[in-house]
Amino acid sequence: MNWFKKIIPKTLKTKLRMALFAIGFFPFVFILIYIHNLGEEKILDDTLTIHHTQMHMIKKSIESQILSLGKELKFLASLDMMNDMIVDDVDKRIAQLLLHKKEDLALNIEMYAINTQDNIVASTTHEVKKIFGAAAALKVAIVSETSYFFKENDLYLFAKIDSNLQKDAVLGYLIMKYDLSNLSVFSVKQRGIRSLFYFPSNALKIGEMFDDEPLALQNYHNDYISEKYLVLNEQFEGILSKGYIVYVIKKSVALSFLDQFMFFVWILFILGALVIGFVSWWIGKRILKPIDTLSQTTKSIIKTQDYTTQVTLSSEGEIQELTENFNAMIRKVNNSMQLLEEENKVRLLRFVQLINIFNRLIQTQSEKECINLALDELQTLIPEQTFSFSEAYPQDNEKLKLMIYVKDFEKELSHFYGVISLSGEEVTDQEEIRFYQAIATMIMLQLDQIRLIAQTKAVSSAKSTFISHMSHELRTPLHTILSSTQYLIGYEGLSLPQQEKVATIESSADHLLGMINDILDLAQIEAGKVLVSLTEQSSDQIIILVEEIITMLDVLAEQKGSKITLENRVPQVFYVNIDMRLMKQIIINLLSNAIKFTEDGNIVFILEICGEDLCIHIKDSGVGISSKNMESLFKDFTQIPNQGSTQKKGTGLGLVISRKLASLFNAGLTLESEGEGCGTTATLRLKLLP
């Protein structure tokens, strides 16, 4: 080993330069080897994992849509109006219901109501008194005890219509014809990525593929990697279990990052080796200069001091010299540290004692317990003093006394509560006085907290009791009134004036129920009981949500002679983090307000980018609001009277609830109006994700 010792440099300068070069050089070599051997495989595996996750999410969304359509169909089949099939839907109520439902769903579907003789009674295609075209397939599905069947490129969902007049009597079936081309909404078409929905039974393909290489669909049940593509497959579950989602990703796109990174690493490797060599040489030279200076400084210090503590270190060159100087310095440092430690121990002990007293105090539940605990802790901590508490204001100010004041939160004032007196040696040290004052402050804070908690609990209990009673005592009879009026409206024995009076009762009860629900919603928000589920949503998904709400409320606007339009001014897709359920409730509230206060006018939805926000403007040409009344609309139970308005009055909580719901996912809601008669613009601002 002697020859090895001769090779190793003895000077610190050379050792330092070699170490710095090795530290900078070898990581580059390791990264290069790792990327060459494992980079491609790792990227392909990660790509497969990521897109399988996306496929699974799309699959679940499609399956959820189909299940939702099935449940909707069963609900419609259970409605009382389906008994109109007995008279061939004379009033066309079933046909109107099916048409409205088709508009609400906004899908490429058709709906049929057929009787037990397979005749179409009502449909969205206006075909009646004809034999249902898929009657044979329907009978097979009924015998098989399923609620669906396929025919050509369509999925048929059906639900049995039972008679409400005769037990176990079947009137017919409600059928939804779902065109499988609806799945194209869920297809993916991005740079280098395509998706396809494939049904092997009839070779149905929904979606686009690349043209430069035919897709081996016979391998739809397995993932495989071709020369140019990664092909991923996943089978549907439930009703669509005969179909598959197929993802095709270009290999060149998946590996483009690796190729670019490898080129960058090679350039960086060459430049890095040169830079590391130069920097290690320069740093080695620079570091040794201050070490030499430090060595000379330490020598001058030890000339006037006597140091006995030594640090033993076997070395040569500059390290040995630095060791000798450091031994001299450490003796001086140790002496100084001993003095500091003694002083810090005293301060730390007081600090720990203060923390222990505070920890005990904050666990007390009553004022008496807090005072007694404080006296016990002080007596234990300082046995040479005797501590006592008195509620009388002290007359003797010669000795130290701890004055206790408490707050009156209603009047926002502080008043005298009591005093803790010390019977013993007089305290003159300022540090000790500050220590006692800190304890007095802790006691006052805990007394304030105990009082505030008791007051808060009392208020919260009263509020909860009131809400609970109101919910039970008001909503239960109102539901009974609504049920009774709906029954009377459907009863054919009432005259037209009687039906109008019953309808007035139903409208008033429904309005009152809405007011109660608004109050309860506001209470839930303020109590923090509204669950918020934040998800990342695109501007396109928000457009879809707005279109659904417009479709839902368009009938109300038409009744008022108003027209709703939508303007999308967003140049590209942006993303926000919101709760779609709460978002839908807010937009419905704002659009309902716009419809309520707009007669024979226009309501415009505008989506645009406002700085770092995505803005949704709901602009109407209605009655408008004066500037002095604008801000008061966001106060609880506040309404602004409009001359000539014939609208029903509400609770004045719609805008309040909407703003508070928006704040739950960091959104803002504002109103703007140029004055009465000039319309109003409501703006919802959503924070864009980076």
C-alpha cells in the first residue's frame, strides 16, 4: 500500500481540486448510463400507466351515463301520467314528456312508449299507432329478464310501465333508443393520440384512427406495441360489456422527450466536463487563500492565551497547520460557551416553566378551575412566596400584585375581575416581574377564552335548535300541502275555477318551501356543513354545463318573452379548480334572477378571460339596480323594491347564498348595473390554474 500512498497527493489544494472534479463529473456519467439503459422502457411504462388511468376514467364516465339513463327511464315509467296509455295518450302528455326529456338530455336518442300489442302510443319521432320496429328483439330481452338489447348500431334501454289502477297489470314499455355514436363525445383526438370505441359483435367503430398503419383490432383484448404505435385496450363493464376502448399512441410522440433530453445531456456532458475542470481548479486556489489567512489570525490569538485542550488529527500539509491553530481557538470558544450555557439554562428553565403553566391553563374548563390551577402552579414553582386570589380591588400598591381583567365581548370593554397577591419576599428583579406579568396575561387570555366558548356554544345551540324546529315544523306540513294540491290538480272532477284556486295554493306553498330551503341552505353554509369536492375542469366543460342550464330554464324565459343566448369568447381551453355541483347551483340562481326580472328582453351568457380569471357574465336587459342599492343585495334577507314589478317576493337570500357558495371554491361574484331600467350584469370570476 506504500505505492498507493505515494500516488495520493498530500497537499490540500490538489485533494480539493480532485474531489470537486469527481463530485461534478461522476453524476453526469451515472445519468447518461441510466437514461441509455432504462430511459425508454421507463417512459413507455409510464405512458401505458397514465393512459390506462385516462381510459378507466372515460369508461366509468360512459358507464355512469348509461346507468343514469336507465334510472331516468325507470323513473319516467313510474309516473302517474303513463296511465294515459290506456286512452292512447289522448292529451299528448306522454309525448310532450318524452320530447322535453330528449331536449334535457341533449343526446342523439329517441324515446318510445309502446303498449302490450307493440303499438307505438307516443314517441319523440311523432310516430304513433305503428308497430315498434324492434319488437322482436324487445321480447327476447324481456324473456331474458334484461332491461336492454342491441340492434345494429343502437342500444335500446326499456322499462316496464305498470298500471296504477289495476295491480300487477302491465300497460306497456317505455323505450330509449341510444345511438352508440353518442360515445364520440368521449373520444380523444390529440397530437399523436387517438381513441376508438370498438364493438366486435357488429364491427362497429366509433372514433378516428391514424391512416399510416392499419389497426389490428383482432387483438382488442390485449395491449400490444407495434413498430410505430402503443395500442391499449380496456373492456366495458355492465350494459356495454361487449365493447372496448382502444387507445393508440404514436411511439415517436411518447419517446420525443427522451430523444431531446439525450441530445441535451450529451451537450451538457461535454460542456460540464470542461466547466467542472476549470471551476475545481479555480475554487481550489481560492479556498486555500482564506485558510492561510485564518491560520495567521489564529496564531496571533494564541500568543496571549494559555490553551490546554487539544484536537488530535493525523494529517500532513495545510490540514496539520490548521489543526494546531483550531486547537488554540477551541479552548477560548469552550470557555465562552460555558458562560453562555449557564446563563441560557436559567432563561430556558423560566421559559419551560412558563410553557408548562400555559399548557395546564388552556386545559381548564371553568373560571374557578383556571384561577385555582394558576395558584397551585405558582405555589409549586415558587414555594418561598404565598399566593392568594381576591375579587376586591387592591388598596395597597407597595408589593407586586397581578391584576386580572376580563373582556365583555358584547360591550367590547374590559373590566376588573380580581387580583393575585404575593405574600413574601418583595420582587424587584425586572425579569422576575415580567415573568409574573406573563403568567397574569395567560390567565386573562384563558378566562376570556372560557367565556367566549361558553357564549359561542349558547348561541350555536340556540341557532341549531331553531333551525331543527323550523325544518320539522314547516317543511313537513308544506310537503303534505303540495302532495294534496298535486293530487287535486290531477283529479278530473274539479271545475276550471277550482283547479285555478288549487294551483294558486300549490304555487304559494311551493314558494314558501323554497324560502325555507334558502334559509336552511344559508345556515348550513355558515355552519360549515356544505361539502366541497374540488375537481379540475376545462372551459369547454363549463360551456357544456351552461348549455344544459340554459336548456333547462329556457321554457321559463320563453314564458316571459325573453331570449337566452351564449357567447364563448375564450380563445383556447383553460382549466379551473371548482365544485361542479355548487357551480351549477350558482349559475341556476343567477340565471333564474335574470329571467325573473326581465320582461320581453334578452339574457346573454358571455365567457371570456379577465386577466388571470375565467369570467362568466350573465347580462340581462331587465329592471336594473341603482348604485345606492347595489351592495345591499348581498346582505341577508335584503330585497330592493322595483316600481311596477309584479314578481313574487323571495327571501332575499339567492345572491347571498350564491356568493358564499362561490367563496367555498375561491371564486368571486359581483353585480353591475347602470341604474334602474338599464339591466344588470352578474359576473362570476374563477381562478385559472397555471
